[in-house]
Amino acid sequence: MRRKSSWVVVLVAAVLVCVVGWKAKSQITRSAVAPRKWEYTTVSKIGKLNEETLRPEMSLLGVNGWELVTAYNDGAKTILFFKRPL
């Protein structure tokens, strides 16, 4: 009986060591990753957007690494917001 309880204690201690080590490793890994830096640009268009005229400009931005984040339209003009990693 005494031998069985000592194995249980050893097993519980081993599990605790593994869990604590795993949590510490994940925190170190998370804090070691530097935050990504971004560059931003905008494209403003007055009036109604025309897909045929906008597509080449957006394709060029995409080829250069720009990603459309959001668009704002106040009725008179549209502003497209783009970002890309530095």
C-alpha cells in the first residue's frame, strides 16, 4: 500500500512539473515574438466607384504587398485604407 501511494505522489509531481514547464515555455515564446510593424497608405476616390477603373490600381497595390484593410464612404468620396508589413 505504501509503495502504491509513493508512485501516485511521483506521478502527480511529474505531471505538475510538465504542466508548469509547458506554461513557462509558452509565455517565453509569446513574449519573445516582436510585434509586427506596418506601413499604411490611402487611396481617395471622388464620386461613385467604378470597378473597371479601380481594379488595375488595386491590383498594382496588391502586387506591391498592400492589403485592403477597410473603406470609408461619406456619400461624396470613398477612402480606401491599405497596410503592408515593414
